[in-house]
Amino acid sequence: MASICVVDDQAVMRDSITETLECAHHKVRPFGNPEEALEVARDESFDLILTDLKMPRMDGLSLIRALREARCETPIIIMTAYGSVPDAVEAMRLGAFDFVQKPFEAEGLEMQVDRALQHHRLRSENDALRTSLDDLRKDRRMIGDGEAMRRVREEIAQYGESDATVLISGESGTGKELAASAIHASSSRRDRPMLCVNCAALSASLLESELFGHERGAFTGADRLRRGRFELAAGGTLLLDEVSEMALPLQAKLLRVLQEGEFERVGSSMPRRADVRVIATTNRTLEDWVAKRRFREDLYYRLNVLPLRMPPLRERREDIPDIVMHVLVRLTGRSGSSAPSVDAEAMRALSGYGWPGNVRELENVCHRVVAMLSGEAIGREHVEQWLCGLSRRSSGAVDAGFGDLRPGRMLQDMERRLIERTLKQHNGHRVKSAKALGMGVRTLGLKLKQWREQDVANANREPMAVVA
């Protein structure tokens, strides 16, 4: 059902056209006064405007000019009983989509209306696809064939068959957007647009307008109607990046979209349907955010229908060589040169580093190495300086004690710090921690027992609480 504006000063013709279009299941707003229609069209959005050419005070051509000056991009069909080639040429030059001469058959008018509406839909979809291409990265492949990435790919393939919402969690730089793109590409919506909104980058008011759109005059500076991402992504996928940063009042409006499948533009009370699949990403633990009352519990369950966890790079070290070579090929390919080789020592250094910034940090290091490289091979000396420097500056991602690798620190002390941090990462789970550390569960248990006995004897720290 489309919203159509009909402008004709003759009541009989106006009523006839209105009845014809309403029988075709369209919503029609008839106007006998073109000036009144112009005022309404400036504040409301229509999918199509049909206007008579010859009218008192303001003719159809003048109405087209005024609409285009008001930045109204709605397709317009001119109707006239006094059709002529000059009139048709002038109307098309001003931006009219089509020209129809009275009298006309109802079936013929319906066909022209359908053609104009289809053209308008295709143009909107094209604009949305352009925005989608701008939002997505040029290289969307997920690199790595390790066990962790195989599980991720299996879940992505399963999720692509569903239309339910997906919540992708993981640390910054783990490739959450890549996973969202892969889910969209494997779904039945793959031929429709996928748009992305960064919820952390916009204020609450701007984010609301970005998501739902706004009417002209809805707020200061809203000089024209704007369609939101839920409209532009119709039939496709909408990615809500870092959804945990969304303000609570806006979370309630998002919940309504997910529950009822409808929304309202800012400044409008007319509900609109939302045929969009939502994928959300977060680098926070949303269960903790819910407990702190910073995220709505009902919205959390609406988003977390299909959960997907992106593993940090330290949990899939076997993929690091493939990622490094992929990044090097991409970087050097831009200049037409071949990728440099990486010797075994350099690769061991890269594979052994903790990568608190994950794949994004690895890409950053590769950028620096390529920019500073003078030879054809990358050695340990080329990468080690950046790894040490990043370790000192990454206090936000690594605790200060573990990042301090200055000479003179006791090896046993550093081993304990590493094990403590790994246990904390896995919520005290011994089996998962031992696997991440590359040691046996029994060995880990013996070390914990030894340190617990030392703590009790020395009374230096409280014993660590772990789960079996």
C-alpha cells in the first residue's frame, strides 16, 4: 500500500481518481487546492504525487518547481486534458516522472502509478545499497581455519537460515562486523541492503533520527524529511554496532520495533512497518550491564535469540600466520608490489604476543612494519619493537603488572600473573584456562595449590577463588 497525493481542482475528477486508487489498495490524500497540497507535502512524505496541469492560481508546472525547491524527491505524474509536447517536455525537465492525458482508463492509470512506485522503490533501494557499500569494508573475508573459527563459521551458516535477531559478542578488534556481514550474506536477505549504525558514535537524539528518520520540522535544523535506517534497510539487515552504548529511553523504542515490527519517525505519530533483520554487536558482557541497570533485560533477551561469540586472537594463535600473510598481501597489493616474506623468528614473536587489541592491533603492526621495511624480508627485529611498545601503551587492555616486562622480574612471578589473568578471563574455570595456557589441568591445579599454600603461609594475599 502506497501513500499517494492527488491534486485536481475539479471535484468530480478528483473523486474518481481517489476511488480508483483506493480500490487498488492505496492510501490517497486528495486536494483541490495545489497550495494546500504543497504545504502538506513539505511536512509529510508521499510515495507518489498526481497533479493536474491546468489549475487556477498555481498550475502543475509551478507546483513541481515549488516541490523541487522544497527538496521533495517524490515522483510526480502530471495529468492534463490539454496535453501538448511542450508541456510534456517542460514537465519532464522539471522532474516529473510521467505525463498522462485525460480522459484515461482506470486500468491504464493504475499501471502508470505502479510503474512510478516501482521506480521510486528501486531508487530508494539503490541509495540504501550505496550507503551499505560505504559502511562495509572492502575486504570481508574471515581468515583462519583453526577450531575456534570453524565453530564460528558453522554457527554463521546455521544463523543464515533463520530470520531471528543475532547478538555478536567479543572484544574490540575480533571481527564482529565481519561475522555480521557473513550472516547477512548467507541469509535469504542477501540481495537486500545491509546497513550499519554505530550506537556509540552518536548522541541519543541523533541516533534516534538515524534509526527511525524524522519529519520536516521535527526539531531545529530538520529542514527536510529524512528516512531512517529501518526504512532504508527494508527487506534487508540492520547492524547495531556496540548496542550496549544505546541510551535507556532509546532502548525502549528499539524493543518496540523488535516486538511489534513497527516504528514512528521523529515528529510523527504514524506507525510504519519494519521488515528488517537486526544483528547487534557488543564488546561488553551484557548480563553485567543488565545487572547494573544500564541495559534493559527485556531488550537483552530480544537481541540474544541467536548468540555468537567471536574468540579473541589469543585463543586462536594458530590463525595468526594466515592473518599476517593476508594483511601483508593486501597492503602491498595496493602499490603493485609483492608481499614480503616473514622469517620463522618474526612469526614466532607475532604468534607469542598477547594481542590485547586482537586482529585490529595485528593489522596495525603489519602496517607499521611494511611502512618501515627497507628489505624484502621481515625479521624479528622488525616486529619486536612495535610489540614491546604496544605492550607498554595498552594498559587499558592488559593489567599494568602483566604489561611490565622489564628485566629483573622473577619468572615465577610473571608465570603466576599470566595464570591469574587467564583464570580471570575464563571466570576461574580450570579446564578452559589450562587449554588456553597450553598446559594440563593437573599441572595447573598443582600450581594453584602451591601458590595457595604460599599465600596462607606468607599472608601476602587472599587465596584465589576458582571453580573446578
